[in-house]
Amino acid sequence: FEEIEYTDKTYQDELNRNIDFEYERIPLNLRKIYSFLFRQIKLNEELQEKINNFYKSNLEGKNIVSVHIRSWNRDNEEGRQHLHDIEKFISKMNEYTDCCYFLTSDSQETIDMVKSRVKNVFTYNRITERNNSRINPEGLREDLIELYLLSKGDVLIGSYYSSYTEVAWYLMDCKKVDII
């Protein structure tokens, strides 16, 4: 394997071939193929119904800016915590006007902070805790619901180096994305 050097938030080899998490550098034909493939995934009726009900009750007919803020606060994520800057997210959100936001995060504290400073923020009413959703089957289902709700937006503000943000972008057919 070639040595990969970390420079300016991107992992690149000397031939500049790595396009993971580099949304605008991904060739259009690959974006279309991956978006198509992600849209082929069919959720079970229960999850799809929860997504549809939340969307119809809260987001339908609105200009939606989807926001995913990864806090990197879980065990073994210390090396990426420097990527979490809530002020940058709030600043970027405030650049959009006449919209509502669908917000998800792995941190309830992050959600509470954003909701206290930004208007028109919608979040999915979870029954599980965000910080340990990966070890809880119901938490994983709620993560999936939120992922699909993120894909309903017109714009995505997402976390750098997060595959959750990247999958949401593919599910939303590679619309405009701002990565923080």
C-alpha cells in the first residue's frame, strides 16, 4: 500500500486518486450511478411509514436545509474531535434564509445548542439516546430514519469525513452540499 499523507482535510496519494468525501471531485457519472444504487434500497414498511409521517407532519412543502453534525464524541474518536466546530455549522446555517432545517447529530448536546440559537429546526423525536445508538438495534433504526429524512432536503450541510453525511448526499441525488 502507498503511504497516504494527511493534508488540508484530504487523504491523497501522489496521483490525487482518492475521491472519498470529496463531493465535487467525484465524477458526475459515478454520482449518478451511486445515487441510483442507493435509491434501490427499500426500507421495511414500518421504517418507511415513520419517515413518511414525520416528513408529512413537519417538512412537506418547505424549503429544507438538511444538517448533519458529527460530534466525534464516542470512544476511540478522539483523533477526529478537532473536526467538530459547532460555530461553523451555526454560521453556515444562518447563511440560508426562508427555510427550515432538519438536524441530526450523534450528540443531544449539539442538537440542544443549535436549537437554542437557530430558528425553524426540526429533529426526529427519538426514543433512544444518540450517543450509544450504534449498540442498540432500535437506535440503529432511528439513525436510519434520520438518514432518510436528511435526504429529503434541498441542500445538505454536513460533517467532514463522515460516511453518514456522504450517504445522505447520495440518497438526496447529490444536491448542493456544504461540508464543515
